[in-house]
Amino acid sequence: MVSSLLKDLVQQVEGYMHATHSNPGEFIAAWKNLEPYRVAIPVGSDPLAAELLFSNIKVALAILESRRKIRPAAGPAASPHPSLGR
């Protein structure tokens, strides 16, 4: 996973977030603060590779967070194309 493209890692984290049915904002905040991914590294892993992975996950979370700020939540009020009948 360390050699994965950042784009792929973002998609993997986003897929996991959706699979857990978590609130995206809460998920991102929890992962940024608690760093639960740090306990999933196999024993005996190369410490430098593990730190690179952790860094990439932090970048992936920042990308997901920035996407949320750019793209408001879906719904009628957030629609970029208001109804002409209003």
C-alpha cells in the first residue's frame, strides 16, 4: 500500500468511510485526531515505510476534508441548478 498512488489511497479511505456509514466530517476528524490506522501495521514492518504510509494517509484525509469544504452536502438547498419554477 505504501507504493500506491495517492489518488488510489484517497479512493480507498473514502470507500472505507462510506462503507462504515459514518458521518464524513466525524470520520475525518476522528482519523486525524486518533490515528487509528497506526495500529494496523504488521509487526516487523519497516518503520520508515510505515511512517511514509501514515504521512500519505494524513494527506489523503486532508484531500477528503478539502473536497467536503468545496462541495457542500447534497440536497435541494445545495443544488447548483435551482428549479426554474420557484
